[in-house]
Amino acid sequence: SISVGLTGELYNNFDGKKYETIILCDGKQWTRQFLRSTHFNNGDEIPLVQDANAWANLETPARSYYEGVGQEEGGYAPDVMGDQIGYIYNWFVISDERGIAPEGWRVATQNDWDSLIECLGGEDIAGGKIKNSIGYPIYDSSGFIYDSYVQWNTPNVGSSISNEASNSSGLSIMPFGFREGANGNFYNWGSQVIIWTDSDESQPRVEVFNNSAGVLTGLTDPYDGYYVLLVKE
């Protein structure tokens, strides 16, 4: 069930956005949706940068939303992408002293992810236990679901008996792609997602793929654009 372990809701302390939260096998409380903040905690706006060349040349905080998907590839409306799916942030947002996590919460750290991956059985199989397995509804401005649900591309591989992702953790990670820092382009909607993990020493990230049951961890550069999950302090 996608409601396994649900504990309630979190409201961002500036933007007023709502998030479902869940206690996972690591004993920590996580958000189930990607961060959708448009402001730092002091009220300063995080600049929205959609132009590819501008994004590739940034050395300051910025956010964007994935372009060119949904509604027969004409693209979901910007408010749908940002308000429902989540914003893509560069590392300069994650490392900014103004903060983006509501009081009492933090951007999931490398230690948070390491602990979660370990309790789910390790990097080789944890991905299938955190990937959404049934699809994600996208709503229009009137509150009606669009014609189709967002889903992981086939095969959505997991370590279950059926070899399909089980989402047994209930975290329900979605395949919303990423933004490449070198050219500002968006990639791999439906087949991959990359998520920032907070660290004082580097720019670590977590990757999940449709064709793998695993989770890939590693380092990247600060210009790339990834999603964010929160963990309760």
C-alpha cells in the first residue's frame, strides 16, 4: 500500500505548501513529495531560471521546473510542475545559509540516505523498495486529474518476486528526471530521478532508475539541478 507508515502532513513555514510525511525503517520521518519551496526561510525568493544557457552559467541559487512533458508533450502548466511535482534546485540553494527546510526539518543528508539504504537491504535492492509502483496523479487547476498518471517507464525493476518495484517502504519516489548543469537541459523524465543529499564537504546525490533495483550514490558539481526530500530533526 502507498499509505504504509503515513504519519501526517508538513506545512512549509513560508510557502504554505503541504507534504505527506512517513516514518521509514530507519526510524526517521521523511517527506514523500519533493520540495516545492519558492523562497528561503527568511522570505527571500529563490530565482526561477528556465533558460538553458542562463542555468548553465549560474554560480548563485536558482530553481526551475521540468519542461516539455505532459499533456501530449506540450507540457504541464508551470504551476502544475512547481506546485505538484516539485522544483529542481542547484547546489547553491542547498548550501545557502538562509535555508530551505522548515523549522524542525532538514534537507536529507548523506547519513540519512546511507541509513535508509542500509535498512532497506543495501544499494543493490533499495531502489525497488522506494520507487512508486502504481503511478502519480497530476491535477489541473480545476482539481481534475489529467488523462494519464505519471509512471515509471517499463520495466520498473525491483527485487520483489515479480522483479518489479514494490514501493514496500511507502516513500513513493517518482521518475521526474534532472537538469544537467553543463548545458541547462532536462533529461530522463520517466526513467530516472536524481536527489540532492546535504553535506558540508561536497555535492553528493542519490540516483534511482527504472531499469535497476538499486540506488546509485556519488558526487557531482554544484551546477546540476536535482530534487530535494526533507527529514525531521
